[in-house]
Amino acid sequence: MRMGAQDPALIAVLLNQAHRSREKVFHVLDIGCGEGRFSRKIVELGNNIRVTAFDSAPHSIEIAQGQKSPGIEYHVAAAKDFHVKTRFDAAISEMVLPYAQDLPALREIFACARRHLKETCAFSSVIFNPRFEAFDTRIGNRMYSKSGERSARVHFLDEVGQETFSADWMRFTETEYEESAKREKFRHVEWLPVAPTREAEEAFPDGYWNAYKAHHPYALLKAY
Ligand SMILES: C[S@@+](CC[C@H](N)C(=O)[O-])C[C@H]1O[C@@H](n2cnc3c(N)ncnc32)[C@H](O)[C@@H]1O
């Protein structure tokens, strides 16, 4: 999307948790933070919000650390190896779980979130919607194709429909996500919609969001 619906969906969940929290400092773990794009948005949500963020790609963390971002601590690590003593008030990941190559790799990310969260706190993650079926249809600035029995490819398109970038994602089922979370000791899994906000609809009118709203390419999984 030119203006994503994914960020506002995660931000709404985080703000809700931060408002209900009794902690003086609300500490968020951003798993697979890439270049820190979303970590920077999180610390802007409130003066009491801090972020610890990590990614397995050293180059991305180098770029993230090059940005001025008080309140964020970055690490290079894969989810399976990440260990800090802090217990967080929330853990999030945005478009990271579909990069897990198989179920053991998916479970490593849930395990990482669980071992770093305070007992009653939640891991919220934007993922490729397991129920998505509208392959080979242009949706905003993207199109999704099946790249294998269990994988999908996202194609980022420019104004004239030329591909500028593509990436492969695993198509885990809802059951696989739920069972992975529960195996790693999350008791509940909720599925929340990822829909454009009113601001996004106003910024891009004239039916720009119609295909997005009809086909729901993304979903938000909340495990706690
Ligand atoms: C599509 S990017 C998303 C970056 C960021 N969350 C955002 O929304 O801008 C996916 C990122 O997940 C990271 N990643 C995937 N699997 C990971 C793992 N097991 N441990 C740590 N990082 C991981 C990749 O290196 C990549 O930077």
C-alpha cells in the first residue's frame, strides 16, 4: 500500500495495551525490526515507551543504528538466539513470521516472544493472511502469486504495474500459527482484522482500498 493498513492495526493494539498498563515505562520488544522503521513509530507513541529491537540482518541493524532514535536499543540476533534479562510489556513483529522457513523456525519466534514477555502480556504480529485467496489480482501497489504449494510471492508494483521488488513468504495455516503459539506456552490466540484507517481512506480515495477491503491480504495475530 502507498499508505499501509498494517502499521495502524499494530499501533492500535499497542496503544490499547499501553493505556491499560500500570507500569511507569511501557517496554516493547520488536522482533525482526529490519531497519527500525516501525520501532521508530512505536517510541513516538508516548514519552513512557521504550523499544528493544532486534533483527538477524546485521546490515539492517547498522542502518537502524544510524538513525537518531532515543528510546530504542538495537541488537543483531536471530529469534532463536536472542536472550536479554528484560521482561517486556508487549512484543510485536510486523511481517516477520511468514519469513520462517518451516514450523520449527516459526515456533522459535513464538518461543522468543514468550520467554521475554511478562506473564500476562501479549505478542502481536502482522502476517500474510492465511485465508487469502485473491492471487494474481492487483491490490493497491501489490500483487500476490503462489510460488509453491506452501509459499506465496508478493510483487511490489509501480504506477504502471512494473514490478519493483518481490519477496517469498510461507503460507502457514491458521491452525499452524495457533498450534505453534500454544506449543510455546501462549494460552490464547485471537485474530484481528487489518483494515485501512479512516485517515488512510481519506488520503487515498476513489476506490483505492476496494480490493484491499475485499481480499484482506494481511491479518493480525495476538497471542497471550
Ligand atoms: C519484511 S522485513 C520487516 C521489517 C520490519 N518489521 C518492518 O515492518 O519494517 C522482515 C524482517 O524480519 C527479519 N527476520 C526474519 N526472520 C527472523 C528471525 N528468525 N530472527 C530475527 N529476524 C528475522 C528479516 O531479517 C527482515 O529484516
